[in-house]
Amino acid sequence: MNRLCAVLAITSVAVTLLSACEPINEGEAFLLNETGEQGMRVVVRRPDGVRQEGGRLEEVYSFDTQWVESDRELQCYVASDGYFEVVRRDGTVFVRHEFADRRVCEKEEITLEADGELVWAD
């Protein structure tokens, strides 16, 4: 029985390590949290302010870009899709980004810095 447990443990570690090496998924963009703050949330809103999607921002938040119309060349959030906000635990908006200012497309990585600046990886 101890040998079986050891094999299962090694297999589990190997699967975990291999999953860390996966390439960026199609249809996802990533927001990296470099603020040092915990417990923030990302909220994607339509132009009228209605919540479209969202979730917790720990180290990384993954935007699902696949929901947009399939006739676009790239899967992106664009001006007509609205904006996203990063909201602190107390409910205050830390940063707001309008997709009209810059779209958010699949495979992109955006870093949220401590001063609230959003930096796109080139």
C-alpha cells in the first residue's frame, strides 16, 4: 500500500508540473496582479454598466474572449463591449479600463501595477 501511495504522489506532482508548462489557451487574455493587494475582483461590464462577467483577482485573472462574435478576426473585447474594473475589497474601483481606449485580445498579458497602471506585454 505504501508503494501505491508513493506512485500516486509522484504522478500527482508530475501532472502538476506539466500543467504549469501549458501554452496560453486560445480565447483567453490574462491580467497579472502586481499590486501586492489581495481580495480584489475584476468586473467586465457592458457599455450600459451591466455586469457581463467577473471573478477574483489573486495573482492572475483570465478574461474569456471567446464569447464575442465569431466574425471578428481576433477574439477581443472592443469598444462596443464596454469596460472592465478592478475593485478593491471595500468596493472602491482601483482601476477602470475602457475597451474603446485599447482592446483586450486573446493571448494578451496585461500587468496591473501598484500605482493602478495597466501595462500590456509586447
